[in-house]
Amino acid sequence: MSGTNERSALSIAQRQFDATADAIGLDDSARAVLREVKRELVVHFPVEMDDGSFEVFTGFRVQHNIARGPAKGGLRYHPAMTLDDARALAMYMTWKTAVADLPFGGAKGGVVCDPHSLSLNELERLTRRFTTEISLIVGRDRDIPAPDLGTGPQVMAWIMDTLSMHAGFSVPASVTGKPQSIGGSEGRFTGPGRGLTMVTVLAMRDAGMDPSGATVAIQGYGKVGAVSAELLAAEGMRVVAVSDSTCGLYRAEGLDLSALRHLKEEGGHFADYGGAEQIARDDVLTADVDLLVPAALEAQVTQRNAERVRAKVVAEGANAPLTTEADAELSARGVLILPDILANAGGVVVSYFEWVQDIQSYFWGSGEVNARLREVMTRSYQAVRSESLEHNVSLRDAAFRIAVTKVAEATRVRGIYP
Ligand code: NAD
């Protein structure tokens, strides 16, 4: 792929893939296929702004691999979104769905925009126009979008409605993370945080650590971070440091999570919160805690700050929050790292449940969704841990070994390469 710079998210994803391919002795044909994305669409489209002017936005949809099923992955609205990010994140989605053994491939996409600077009407017009542009390649059996950074149930509802307008009938399974009133699933919103909590508790116990009373720092307080905070606290942990894009908050006795929830529900920022000590945003990453959950953006723990990270366990809520160098530095110090393709897979697992329920038009209660999520997360974690013990590798390397092996096998048996 041209235009890929050495330190881009894609080159990091490809280096991780190369290392895995070397470790499992993957043949050259499979390497050539899996190292590149299968399909990518770049669109530039006009949106009418509220003042009557037009702005042209750029969006992407990238599918990495569909050997195991339709492509699946989030849509991100962020000003720094790039095509390379979409390629890298699509690749991670292929591995993530394989680790959890879901019948999906990997995709990712998004629009270069700041959703917070757009009115609701502008956001709707942007979403509908973007959906029409990418409708060439998305849909129930082809590629099913979901929420990611800067998008949520309302955006998914507009996407589902636009795709349904094109089809002439409702196609709820064309997108996941929708409101429940139009075919969304119980437990989808809490899925990533719930899955992260489940595997974190399992891994801490296996490492001989008592989760109850452990202290926690969480970077990013959105769909993944806020739910993780509340569910980790429900396991007896003490959340002492959190951040959003405006600043960090610290309280040694534990933060008042219901007050933070109300603040966020009302659209507030941590910089406006008076109920805790305000600290620099990035100091949350180096807080003196047992567990760190980076749940904001990629590449937050780097060579620059890795040696100051004091957590004993890092559970990756965000995708690729640690650079390769930071991962090596923390691993060398014995920090237990729960890799993104396992730790935050709860989102895509419940998205899979939503897709299945939509296709069957038969909906499950929250107890059933959460029990099935626990089953998938526990099975995936146990498989990764066994692989890690058997080959004496990190949980990340073990998860990649499992994923690449499964995808290569599906690609080979379909006859996609000789
Ligand atoms: P979100 O938009 O709901 O929340 C993001 C949060 O991060 C916000 O609180 C924002 O203020 C904060 N933030 C942004 N920049 C920051 C910075 N520099 N420092 C501290 N906080 C910052 O997004 P989300 O859906 O929670 O996604 C977060 C991460 O989790 C992304 O990497 C995403 O790809 C990943 N993820 C999301 C899902 C999902 O289903 N939503 C599933 C798996 C992984």
C-alpha cells in the first residue's frame, strides 16, 4: 500500500502481523494475502451546513479480510482520522473477530470531522450522505458498521435508516449498536466495558492478584471507559484516576462514579468538575495504580512515557493504545498486558449477538446477552492463556497466533491462495 509511513498505525499493525507470521511459520502466499487490506473506498462528499454553505468531507471504509464471514467494524468520526488508521484498525478487527471465534472478517471506517463542532442536523446530513457513498460496499451480508470513537446509537440509527431507504424495506441487521427501539440489542452499549471487566478479573486472579480493592486509572471516559469504570468498581476495585479530552481527575479514596456519569450525561467535561483534584490529562497514564485502562485513542503509551507507567496490569480498552516499543518496555518489566483484540472484544461480540437477533427477528433479554458474552469472553481468554503458556509468549503474541492461524486456514481452505 503506497503512502504508508514507517511509524503509522498500519506499519505497526503490519509489523505485529510479520512477527506473528514468523513465529507460526506462515507460508509466503498467506503472508502476501493477509498483510494487505482487501478493499478500500475513499469518498469526498458535500454536506450542507446550517448557515446554507457547503463543506466537503472525506470518509473511508476499508475491509481487510472476509474469509471467515462478512466484514465487521466501527465507524469513527474524528478530525485526525486517516486512511492508514482505517487500514490498521480493519486489520485488528479481522484478528479480534477471529480470537472471539465470530463468523466475521474485519473492517473499519470513518469521516474526518469533529462531531462536537457540528449541529445535530449537520451530523445527520453528513451521516446520511456518507452512508449513501459507502452503500456500494456495506450491508447486512457484506460489511456491518458499528459505533466507534465519536459515533453512537443515533448515528447508527441514521445509517440503518439510509440503507433501508435504498433497499425499500427495513434492514436492521445492516448495522449494529442501534437503539433498541429499531433492533438494537440489550447489552450492546455496555459490551466492550463488560467484556474488558470479565477478562481483567480472570487474568488478575490467574496472576495471583486480588481484584477486590485494586486501584484503577482510566484514560478516556466515553462508551468504553465509563462503562469499564462502573463495572470494575462493581467488582470491588477503586477507580482513583480518570481523564477525558479536557483534563484528568484524581481522588485517592475513589472517585464518585455516579456524579461523573451525571456530568457526562449532561454533556459536561472533566475540566468543569469540582468534586476531585484536577490533574494533567496524560498524568492518568502514569498514576500509581494496580490497573491501567487506556480507553481513548491509539498510541497513548509510547517510548516517551512507558517507563513512568506504574500499573501492574494494563487492559487495553482502546485499540492499539500502546506502541510496539511501549509494549516491549512494559512487558520486560513484567507488566501483565491484556491485548486489545481480546480485552475490548466485548463490543463486537454483542454486535454479533445483535446481528443474529436482527436476522432471526427474535430478541434476547439482558441476562441471556450477558451470560453468552461471559461464555465467549471466558472461552477466548482461556484459549489465549493456554496458547501463551504452551509457547511461553505474551498474551498479545498468543492472541495474534490464534487469530492469524484461524484466518489463514479459512483463506487457504476456500482456495483463495494456492
Ligand atoms: P467515545 O467517543 O465514546 O469516548 C472517547 C473518550 O476518550 C471521550 O471521553 C474523550 O473525551 C476521551 N479522549 C479523547 N482524547 C483523549 C485524550 N487524549 N486523553 C484522554 N481522553 C481522551 O469512544 P469509545 O467508543 O469509548 O472508543 C474509545 C476507544 O475504544 C477507541 O480506541 C475505540 O476504537 C475503542 N473501542 C470502541 C468500541 C465500541 O464499541 N465503542 C469497542 C472496542 C474498542
